[in-house]
Amino acid sequence: MVSTGDRSAKIRTYNYPQNRITDHRINLTLYNLTEFVNGDIQEMIDSLQFAENAERLKEGGLS
């Protein structure tokens, strides 16, 4: 599948002037972009896992 690249198709936005990273799938905004690009991504991973588990519970259970 080829994406158009328009704004609505974006998964994550990196905004360097505001030191901000936003994951649009789970509507999470963090203000530690510098640390994130240097490898400190655990907060994002934890938030993504939490959102995935919540979605699975909504669908009928964890597997």
C-alpha cells in the first residue's frame, strides 16, 4: 500500500522547535524530543502497550 503522505496519514510528528513528539494513533504528546531521539523511548513504549492492551480488552480479551 502506498501512502499519500498527507497530514491525516501521519503516525508520529516530531516538532524540534517545541521539543515535542506526538503519536497520533494514541493522542500522546511528550515534551522530551531530544531525549527521545537519543534513545530514551520507554515512556512512549509503555503508552503504546497500554493503549494496545486497552483496545484488546475492548475487543473481547487479551491473547
